[in-house]
Amino acid sequence: MGVWQFGVSRHTLILGAAVFAGLVSLGIGAHAALNKVTPEQSQSLSSETAAGSVAGKSGRFALLIGNAHYPDANSPLAHPVNDARALATALHNDGFDVDLMANATRGDIVRAVEQLKAKAGRDAVVMLYFGGYAVQSAGESFMIPVDATIWKEADVRRDGVSIEWVLSEMREAGAGAKLVVVDASRRNPYERRFRAYSRGLAPINAADNALVLSSAAPDKLVEDIKGEHSVLVTELLDNMNSSAATAERVFDRTRAGVSQATDGAQVPTVSSSLVEDVRLGSGPAHLSERVGE
């Protein structure tokens, strides 16, 4: 009897220990699940979830992409994700419906452009921001997704996403003013793989009611600074919070501010074919979105 009782007690202890371990494991798993950020959550955050929403009602739409973690790079880029998030807040406060993406793959970017095209109806104001690595090929500048596999220049056209293609998609959707900010004139990790390679970005065509701000002149490279944000986005945010009022004025003042802040080492490029005044920022001197209205 005593032996049987001992056996039951021992079995009970073992079973109890197993159950306890299972509960602990479940608890740890649940905690991890609660704190895990899924790819979808980390790559896409609309203004609706970011800060209350004016989604679908504004006629002003922005797609912001901050890519920092590239497998071929020695270390993550410090600024693009922070820059995209800060711009998302500023643009949301300015009435934009914002789609924010961090460390986006090519599929992520293409789907986001398609969604933007579907939302941006006739005469809408649309804005594209890309921070990360970009490469020029055959006269076009390509945003590089984090899943790109690039060993030769042809791979850039296969795995990259052309900025001009995004503009053409917005034009096809009937969008009005198109604003583009590209902070990607960095020395990329693929450069040494190309036998003949032109550094920096190609000129971005700002045809058909578009305004483009690029972090450097064509074929020029810039070095990232220390700090939370790039010098381009720092100046852009400052000017959006001033009384600059129009997008063209904000971009022009950003170019001048970056040049001054870097003692002329970095001079952004602004290209414009805008045929309307587009307000941008929270300054008191906002103009109407269209001339004469």
C-alpha cells in the first residue's frame, strides 16, 4: 500500500511538473505573440491606425517607404524608418491619408502603389517618399526593396521599382499634383559588383504636374550624418512647420537649408512642372490647393 501511494505521489509530482512547465511555456509563448510585430504590422501603417483618420475623405494621399535593413549592407541604415515615421505624422496633421511602410519588399511596394492608384481619384494630390538605397539604370532611378537580389545592372530593373513608373501610375489614375521626395543618393552595397556603374541617381522626370525633391544632384552621393533624421528630412520637416505654405516653396527652402547646413557639400535637386499651388505643412499662410480657388 505504501509503495503504491509513493508511486501515485511520484506520478502526480511528475505530471504536475509537466503541466506547470506547459503552462509556463504557454505563458511565454503568449507573451511573445503579444509582443511580436508581424511583417504586415511593421511594413504598413495607415493614417487610420496612426493617429485618428481622415482616410478617403481628404483627396490628399501619401505613400511613405523607409527601408533600412538590407541583407547585402554591412549594417542597417540609421535614418529611413525614423524619417518615414516623422513625415507620416506631419503629413497626417496636414490632412493626408498616409500609408507608411518600413523595410518593404518589392511585392509590398507594388501592392502599395496599386492601392494608392485605386484611392487617388481625379485631381487628388499624391505624395511619394522613399528613403533607403536607390540605383540608376538606363536613365531611370529605381527604389531598392529589402528583398532585392542584385549582382548586375539588369537585376536592378528586375528587382527594383522605378520612381518614374510610380509617377506614371498616378498619372494614369488621373491624379492632379504629384509630389516626390527621394532620400536615397547613398553609396549602395551593390556598387562594386558592376563593372560600369554611374554613381548616384539619374535625373527624375517631373513631367505632367509633378514636383520632385531628391537628396542630391544627379550622379552625386551623400554621406549620412549622425542623429535621428537625415539632413534632408530634418530641413523638410522644419519648412513644413514654417509659413512656407506651398509645396514648391517648402522644397526650395529645404534645398537651400540642406546646402547651408552641410556647407555646400550636399545640394538637393528640385524639379517642377506643377501647374497648381499645393499647400504643404502646418504654417499659417496656407494657400488653396488650386490656383484661383
